[in-house]
Amino acid sequence: MSPTHTVRLLIADRRPIAASGLRVALEETGEFTVAASCPGVRELSRVLLGGGIDVVVIDAEMFGGDAVRAVEAIRALQPAVAVLVLATQVDERLLEAIAREQVACASVYSDGNAFLSTCRALLGGETLLPPEVQQALMRRVRRPPPALRPPLTSREQQVLELAATGLTVSQIATDLHISHSTAKTHLLRVYEKLEAPNRSAAVATAVARGLLHISPAAA
């Protein structure tokens, strides 16, 4: 962004009073010009199609609180525009949205200084997240992998372990003293429970979940 270029923003917020407050806070800095303020999706689309917008500040509630939908709607019209999502709560859709390029977020309860800092960081290619979002991201990273539901039976576990060594279905059947069709059925159930399309994927998934303690390369 050129030093002499005033950043042009579009505020998309269903709350006229909040939008007016944002406009004042932004324009008082001399760094930003609010090119338009849109209370609805139709107006948002019209302004974006006209071009000339650097940043869209959007109230996620315009899209039912779905931050991903809000970002996708904007990107469909102007792929390169920066997006700052205003949110009332931290949920999975918001966390997904801020993981996208040139997307930041701020709480609707942010004070003026915090909001301006977020805008500046976004334009500088940085990510400045509210404390509650940082905490949610940490919980997400630390979340243990989902439990296997339903769990493998002891026989399915045996079949998986033998399959991981490279044995064919016939060899697995012989080793476990069961029929070929029974061994195949057990293996297919393992694929289903692990949501794996084939043997290699099943072994890799099982290793990742701690169900097998071998290298996936053995599949």
C-alpha cells in the first residue's frame, strides 16, 4: 500500500449506529476512508462489484453468524480484498474463517484502539487476534483426536495388525483360522470405522490414532 494512499473501507453492518461509530473512529485517524456503509447483502454486493475497496469490515450476523459464508460471499465478488470479520462469539466457523488469507477478526465489543490496531495489522500482512480467539485456537490445537466410534473389535484389531504387515486377505484368513469372506468382511469394517478408502490409509490412520505402533510405510 502506497504511503500516500488512503485505505478505502466498506463497512457491512446491519446495525446503523455501530456502523456510524466505526466510520468516525476510522476516519479520525486520517488513514482510512469509509467509501460505503451497507446494512444488507444486496448493497454489499453492489458496492463490491463497483471496485475500489481495499478492506471489507463485515458483521458476521449478516450471514447468520457464519463467518465462513461471509468471507466466501466477499471473495466471490472481490478475491483480493482484505476482510475483517466482526463477531459476537468465537465458534468453529470463525476460527476457520480467520485461517484464510487476508482475514482477521475483531469482537463487536472491541474498543476503538483495538479495532484500529487490528485493521493496521491486517493491512500489514499480520494477524492480530483478540485474546478470546487466541485462547480458542490454543484449545483447538490441544484438542485430542476424536475417539474411534464405534471402536474396533478384538478380531478387527487382529485383522488390522496382520494387514499392516502386508498379508493378503487369504493369508489373514489362514492365520486367524477364519474363512476368506469373513476376513474380508472384518477388513472392510476396519476401513469403514477408520473412514479409510484402502489398506494404506487405514494403517496410516490407525498409527496416527495410536491403534498401531508401526510405521505406515509397512502397509
